[in-house]
Amino acid sequence: MMGLQAIHHQPWWLLICFSLLLSLITGCMEDLTTLKIPGVKRTFHQAIGWEAEDFFNDSAVIELCKAIEANDLAKMKRLIAEGVDVNAIGEGGVTPLLWAFVDNQPERFQLLLENGADPNVKTTTRLNAPNAFAVGDSVTTLAASSYFVGPYEAVLQHGGDPSIVGPHEQPMLHIIVRAPISQELKKKRILMAVEYGADINQKNSMGTIAATAVGAFQQWELALWLLQQGVDPHYYRPVESTNIVGVALSHEDRLTPSRKESYEKLMQWFREDGYDLEAIRESSRQIREIRVPSSRKRFIQRKIAEQVRQGLRPDPSLDAETQDEWYAERRRARQRQAE
């Protein structure tokens, strides 16, 4: 073994080579079959502890998943040619295509799609990765919300359903609007989904995708663009008395300086579309005045009923009208007891 003094007198480049060799040797001690090169990141599967055997029972499908994870295209092609099921559904709704989607390796992903892999299979659990997946996810919805650029178009070209409903009953267009991606990428994906058959006026519980744009992070510029593309501004949700115009106006007191300009452009579009914004503001104010007191009245009635049940005296801070209601409730309670 080279002594420390001998090492000290070696050229600097030789010392670096020796250090790298030592790190490679020690890095391989845990698994002599795998060369762990310093600086190489783990796969997604390794990072969250996914093992193909935990999801699939078919040994051929497990072998395919291992080839996918290793990016071994030649082996993938051989296994597919031998008839391995690319649409096998494992525990929680995992498929070989989902196994290939993570890590953004386009060639392996494209290979499965070209061989008939279905991107619309939905997960039934969170797959031991609650920060990455939700119940009802599919490769189609994951591609729609991903910052990976390539998979989304590939999915739509190979049978991805542009109207698919994902987690929390969210249609794909709404998933795109909520996704943590750029506004420009959202626009491209929405247009592409519509090109493949999605209804730009597909609703969720909030209404149209323009309403989702307003409700999700106040995306005023995107909301305006969506309206210009043909999203219906006149839609009212069931049992609601306002549409996207009223919803947008309800945010005007909470605008940040950076968003004020895009908000004003949206308001101008509403004016040009024939909306009387002042009248809508007044109507919204009147509705709030009706709703707030009625909600407060119900709260006070519940509070009074509980106080009477406990045999307490009325709160002296209550106004005269409320105290009268308190005594009336006590009389009703005593009458019920007598009966």
C-alpha cells in the first residue's frame, strides 16, 4: 500500500485520480453489481422506494419495468415483441407507462405509447407517494400538469382523453389551469386539448375554466385569454346568483400591484361585452348584506339554544332583540319539556 508520505509527493493530477478511484471503490461496496458514480442522481423509483415486485405479480411485467427504469430500450423492445402486456395494471393502478413517465425519459415513454400503452388508466391509491400522486391520476392528467414538455403531446397523439376527469372530479382543462406551469404552456396545452376534442366550456364545481383561472391564484391575464377563446362568461353555477364577472369583482380589494394591470384589462373586456360593473357591484353588496345577517342569525339561534339547554342566563352583552329571543327560546324549551 502506498504510504502517506509517498502519496504526498505525487503530482496533483495523480492524487485526484487516486481519490476518484477510491470513492468509486467505496461507493460500490454496498452493491458490487452497480457502479455508483458520484454526482449521478437516483431515479424517481429509487427516491420514493418503488420496486416493481411491490406492484406487479407477473414476472415478465416486472422484467419490463426494470428495463424501463434502466432505460434499456433494446430489452424493452425484445420483451414487447415477446408479448409482455404493456397495459398490465398493478397495485394501485400502476402501469408500465406510468413507470416510464417519471424521470422524463422520452424514448422509453414514446416506445410504450407506440406499442399501444393506454395513458388513461387511473390510479386507485396515492402509490406511496402522496406528494406526487392523487387518487384518480392518470398518465394523461399527469402529463397535462407536468413541466415536462414532450409527454403531453405524445399522450394526446396516442389516445389520451382530452376530456378525462382527474383527481377531485377535475376535468383535464381545469387541471391545466391549476398546474404549476407557465401561462404560455397552459395556453398551448388548452388549445391542443381543444384540437383533440375537449370542450372549452367543460365545467367543474366552480364553473368554466375561466372561473377556475380567477379562483386559482387570480390568473387575470389567463382568464381574459380564455374568454377571448370562447369560454362562456355568462355561465351561472346552480343556486348561485353571480357569474365570473361577480367573482372577479369580489377580488378587486385584494389586488397586488403586479396584477392590477391585467385585472383592469379583464374588467374592460367585461364592459365591452355589455356588463354594467357598477350595477353588479351594488347587487353583490346587497346579496352579501342578506347572507351575512342570516348566517349570523342562525349562529345566534344555535348559541341561544345551547345556553338554554345548559340552564345559563342570557349574555348581558346581547342586544334587546336577541335577549327577547333568548327568553322566547327558554319558554319554548320549557313547553317542550312539559309535553
